[in-house]
Amino acid sequence: MRRARPSVFERIPTAARAWASRLVLLLACASVVATSRAQSDDVASQVHTGAPFRLTAETFKVTRTLVVRTSAQEKSSDPVEGEVHIQARAKWTPGDPIQTPPPSLAIGYLEGELTSRSQSGILEPNVAVTVESVTYLGENCPTVQSCEWTLQVVFDVQANSDSGTLTAPGTVDVEWTAQAFMHVLDDSSAPKGFTVSVSEP
């Protein structure tokens, strides 16, 4: 039987094939590096502790406004982005000792007239339940030395029943905190004196 003719690649000497393979790998790695966007390490704000509040059948939803600010001692045109972490500890005291199923505490963000990106946790009678939520803050730098974002954070009690309504929900006492983690894009280090803060107006 006649032996099949070697391919063009097989006719290349072994050493040359090895170098060609390495070159392809290096070009692929260089492409990945070129397309990845540089960013600095995250800088965290101090933890902001909001005032506790109580949710009831009459007041089952509250909104809190948060302002996230970044500033630097030196001017920089690099954009800034990051995340805000919300943590709530909710203790539910049922109005009816045999109420089932239990309600949930949801954390969302008001955008116009709609609440989006909600995270929720099912509550337990007379036990503090932790509910956490993270939201992204996109590039937004009105000046070259500071940036500011305003968030409308919504906490509300939701039913876990087919009817969608709460029956004798009792009370839900909520303690909550917020913390921001921000970084600079297009640079591996943040500008001098870069700080992050979270506050309520």
C-alpha cells in the first residue's frame, strides 16, 4: 500500500514546528493581555451604619438614600467603578404564633418607578436573619478628582404565599449597614489620596 503523503505541517522540521507552536501560544497570550483592562486594587469605605427601622403590615416598605463618593488629592481622568454591599439583620416577631409560611425581607434598588435586582431572605420567628445584597456602580466621573453615585435602597417585607399578601405579619425590626468597594480603571494604581465614602444625605 502506498504511504500517504505527509502534510505541509509534517514536512516542517520538528524543531521548527516546536518554535511555531510556541509563537502561536505567545501571540495568543499577548492578545489576551492586550484586551484585558487594567485596574487598581479595590479601596473600601468605612462601614456606614444606618438607623434601625421597623416594618409592619401598614409600613411594609422603606427606602433609604445612599451617596457614594470617591475623591483623590491628584487629578486623574481614569474612570471609577465598583460595588456597594448592603447587609441587613432582620428579626421577625409574628403577629400570629402559627403563621405560615413566613415572610421574606427583600433588598432592592429603585430605578425610576421600578425596583430591580432584589435579593431576599426568608425570615424565622424571633431570630435575626441576615440578608445581603450587592449592586454594581458603573463608570461615572463628573470631574477629574471626584465621583458621586446616589442609590435608592428599598427594604420591604414580601409574602411567601400564593395570595401574595401578608396575613398578620407582626413586626420586622431591621438593622442595616452599607460599604462601598471602588477601583480605578485603565491604571494599575489609584491616584494619590484616593478615598471612598458612603453616607446618607
